[in-house]
Amino acid sequence: MRDKIAAPAGMLAELTHRCPLGCPYCSNPIELEKAAGELDTATWKRVLSEAAAAGVLHVHLSGGEPCVRRDIVELTAHCAEAGLYSNLITSGVGLTRDLFEALVAAGLDHIQLSIQDAEATSADRIAGYEGAFARKREVAAWTTAAGLPLTVNAVMHRANVSRAGRMVELAVLLGARRIEVAHTQYYGWAMVNRAALMPSREETETAVAEVEALRKKHEGRIVIDHVVPDYHARFPKACMNGWGRRTLNVTPSGRILPCHAAAMIPGLEFWSVMEHSLAEAWYDSPAFNIFRGTEWMKEPCRSCDRREIDFGGCRCQALALTGDARNADPICHLSPDHAIAQEIAAQQAPDVAPDYVYRRMKTKA
């Protein structure tokens, strides 16, 4: 079996779930892991070395906010020593100039900066943190001045979808080499806040057209990765490019996951870095093999010509909408549950969006 599985190319190292921001669509799980349970420095360094030995080429140092870890410089330096391309995924908040310069000196390769809106007031409200937008612009300036490649993450939803184009133009202004315009995917915190976050079909289609026009306008100047919204699509996206095909995640406490949201699926057995190596988990753990490939699929996926294109779609979305992670992703128009997604997409948004349930360590969602 092992000889049929390619080595992992990337790893998301979730160093912590602590974060000064409270974004209501955060990809962290509802049950956030506490600081007391986080892996220590020596363990993370071992995990990073194991990642390099297993074939991983690039590591995303993420969170929460990875810069709240006092050992972030040491871990970044270890990535460089192990031959791993390091990408810091940061809110920018809490990243001081001294810390930034220490990270650059340690060999950091790339910064991926989340920006919540093109307007400061709205951006700070979405983040739940006054002054966040100004700090992000400052961090972007440090990054480009240091010659590091900058990626901007822009998650689109009801509060900012009308400024999708302005988000792209802001990324160009900041000197970013890449922007990921990703429409919100509704599970975890985003599912809790779906009524407040989901834009109308008309708003979504306008934003998609605007971003696609800007892709042509800025071709050769900035790479625009456009993750279109699920609920208005005919086919699902290949979650993580296929379960257990290219990347893996390690949580703050050391659980090894096929994707950042996989822990929401009940009944899966997740191995820990405290008991198994990354390579053992990648090739042999039940959680990685349960949805790997196509043999697990039910109809209509099993006989579909797209089964090795979208791999049945998102397992977490299938669970969230149908109650069974083995079902076809209801986003697909061939799914027997597609009406569920259609009904949600057709719902009339309230005139006044509900208040956000902000993502906090002590939030009861």
C-alpha cells in the first residue's frame, strides 16, 4: 500500500490556537486547544525534522497567531536548518519590528498576511480588534522592504464582498506577489456565523466577475488565486487536493490530521506526534486512509468521471449538511442531497445581519 502513496509535499504546523483576533469565519475548530496543551519547542523541532525526512518541502507556520509563541524564531531557524521552505501565516497583530527582523535573520522565506477588508473600520470590526488594519499595512511594508514574498489572504463574505475588487487592488498597492481571494467555506466558526456571513447570489456573482476581470488586468504583476463560493457552484472543490494526497496538518497538541477541519468528523482515529512519527501517520493511520483514493466512495461518486478530479468534494461539508461524511458533497449538482445546498443558497439574507459570534478561547459557540 505504501508504494502507491506519494510523499507529503506540505505541512500546516498549527503552533497555537491563541490569537488576538476573533474572526467569525476562523478555520480553527470550535473547541480550541489551550496553551497548556501545546507541544513544546523540542517536540516541534523533532516534528519539523520528521517532516523534512518524510519529503515535505514547505511548512506553513500557522495558528491561531503563531507569533504568540515565544519560540517562533527558534522554530523558523530550525525550518531553515532542515531545508524546509517556511511560510508564516499571520494576522500581523503582535508582530513587532524587532520580532520581524529576527524572523528574517532566522531564514523565514515567505509571509502570508490576512486582511479582513479594504476599509479600516470594517476590517477591524470583522477581526474584532481595533487597529488591526493599520498594523497589517505596516507589516506588509516591512515584508516587501525586506525583499520577502508577500501573500494576502482575503476571505470574502457579506460584510466585504462588495469590495472584492478593492481587496485585489489593495494587495497590488501593498506589493503582494499573490492574493488568495477565498469565499467563506461554511463549517466550524463560519457555520456558527453563516446567517451573518453569507452574501446573496447576486453579490457573489458580481464579486466573482470583478475578481476575474482583475486577474486579466494584473496578469504578470500579481497571482490571483480565486476560491469561488461553494454554495453557488455546480461541482465541489477537491478538498486539500484529495484527502491524504499532498498535505497534512499538526494541531497545537500534536494530533496529525489530513486537513485542518478533519477533527470535526466523529469516529476517526487521529494519531499523535507523541506516539507516532509523521511518516507513520501519513502512510498508515486510519484517519488518513479512510477517505484516501476512491475506493471508499458511494454512488454517485464511485462511478463518476470526476471522481479523481474532485475526490467527492469536502468530507467536512458532507458531514455538516447531510450528517454523513461518506456522502457526496451536496455542493455537487449530481449529489442526491444537492437540494440542501440549493435551499441554503436561495435563503433571503436578513436586512440587518446578526451580530457575529467572535472566535475567542472562551467563546461558547
